[in-house]
Amino acid sequence: MRTLRQLLALLEMSLGSFEGRLGPSLVTLVGTACVVGVLISMLSIGAGARREAEDSSSPDRALVERPAQGVGGPISKQDAGIIENLPGIRRDAQGKPMASGVAPVMITVRQKSDGSRIAVPVAGVEPEDFRVVPELKLTAGRMFRPGLHELIVGKTRYTEDRGMAIGDRLWLRGDDWTIVGHFEAHGTTNAILLADAATLMSAAHSNGYWRIVLTVDQPGGFAILQRALKASPTLHVELKHEADAVLEDTRPITRLLDFVSYFVGAVMAAGATVGAVNALYALVDQRRREMATLRAIGFGGGPIVVAVLIESMLMALPGAVLGALLAWAIFNGHHISPVGFSLNLTVTPELVVIGVVWALAMGLLGGLMPALRAARVPVTDALRAA
């Protein structure tokens, strides 16, 4: 209890003398706000990518693809036909299985903003794809026709890239392909072009699908289909919920974005922490006699260390709140298109918590050495001052 009373008394003295520490406190606030604001803003890119991936998914859709380990290569048309007729897959009014093979190729296009070239995917899909993905809506023009070199373009591509108007032509696999329609969908689907799967596979000299997108019966369709796939010794594929598969697809880019964010945040935090250390050292020197007097009347070194550390973290906390508010106000919902993907930056509550914890860690590290110095102030300083 004695230690706790000493700690509370020290904190009360520190808060009571805040006006005399306004300059160093502002230095810490601005430095912390900059670090937290930049960290949250950069992490919001990865959060936006994950949000877009989630928005592209539906709980009743699943994907069949080759496992990461084991048999590789595309899924052959023969295997795709077997898979699409397994139990557990929903069927439409005509009794057709709601499943579509997907065969992607990459092309390069020029962005309207700066003329830079980026790679974007063209996905070949089967006619049933538009029943499997009902949120995909044609907004202009018409649907591509099987057997012809025709494309429809997602909203991100026709708003941000050149040569994406209806009637424009794109060079793809040795021939011109005509854009005949525009569509809108959810999430990352807006960032692709669509064509007839059989026509695209013929142009790309491919004889297999990358994955099969399908709608499962509810309830229990996923488990039924999974058992049927495992019971077939020749298929060598795995079934995933669409949300899990899409998050796996985006994980490499989100991991890279998060690494860069934390690296830049750590570099900035180091600089800001050095500034906080200098400010706290100056405060300790200003209160040298006060600290020595407290030691002379019986205050222990432990409460002094803890009080200075708490004071340091409390100085960092307003900067964390300010940085989080600035990041939310400036970047939340801001639209960017890195490497061909369309993202809305998303400042989530989780990112705010990360920013606050980051700031408190800066305050703790920044206050450690000054706290130890405060606890070691000689008692003789107080006696000489008296």
C-alpha cells in the first residue's frame, strides 16, 4: 500500500505540473501522431484488400482447385465434367449444375492516370457462371457470345484504364478481341475482364481450368460435395469455401503491404522515440531537485520509475488518438488501384487499437532510460538545494 500511495502521489504531482511541460509534451504528441497516422494509413491498404476479398465472396459458393502440395497443373475438362455432376452442387431450374470452370490469362493495359502499363486478368468462364455469381450485372452493351473473340469489362477497368470503351479492341493471344459490354460486381471481381472459357482456352492453347466456381446446396451441400470428392481416387482436388480461397489469393500482397507498413512505422517510431527520450531527459533534469527531495523524504526508486513510465505513456496517448483520427478522416474509403486491383482503404477499429498499442510501446521505451535516471538522482542534490 505504501508503494501504491507513493505512485499515486507522484502521478498527481506530474499531472499538476503539466503547464510547465507544454513544450516537450507537444513534441511527443506531434511525433506520436505522425507515426500512428502513417502506420494506420499504410495498414489500411492491407485491410482494404481483405475487405474487398470478403465482399467478393458468398457463403454458399465454393471453389475446387488443385492442392498447393501434390498433383499440380490445370483441372482437365474431363475432370471438370465429373466434378460438376457430383452431389452437393445446387442445380438451376433446368437441372443444370450451378458450376463454372475458370481459365485466366494475363494482359497488360495502360492506366488513364499516368499511362503506366499494368497486368490485369482476363477470366474465361462458362455460361453457368452468371447464375453462380448473380451479383455480376451487365451495365452497358451486351454479353459476349461463345466462339467469338469478345470481352466484357469490369467497372474498375473501364473507369481507370485506357481502351476499355464498348467497341474498343484489345490485343490478346495473337488477335484482336472486341469489348462488347461493361459489368459491375462486388469486390475484386470489378477488376477483371470476362470472356468465353472455351474460346479463351483455345486462343491460349490451354486444355484445363485453373479452378471451378460452384454453388453448394444449403444446408450440408459443402460437406456432401467434399465427401464425394474425397471418395474419387482420380480427381486429386480440394474444396474450399470461397471466402477462404479468395483470402488465400490475396494473402501474398496483404502480407507484403503489412510488412512494409510495419517497417516504415518502426523506422518512424525510432525517430519519434528518440525525440521523446530527449524531451523526457529534459523534464527529469528540470525536476532533478524535486526527485532528490522525494528520495530524501522516503520515496522509493520503484515508484519513481513506474510514475515516469506512466507519464511517458500518457504523453503518447493523445498523439495516438490524434493520429488515428487523421488517418480515418483522410484515408478511410480513399480509392487506390495498386498493381491492377481496385481497393478502398479501410481504417478498422482493429487498426486503431494497433496504433494505440504502438504509441504506448513508444512511450514505454522512450520513458525507460529517463525513468531509471530519475530514480538514481542523488539525495545530496536535495540537501545542497536546502
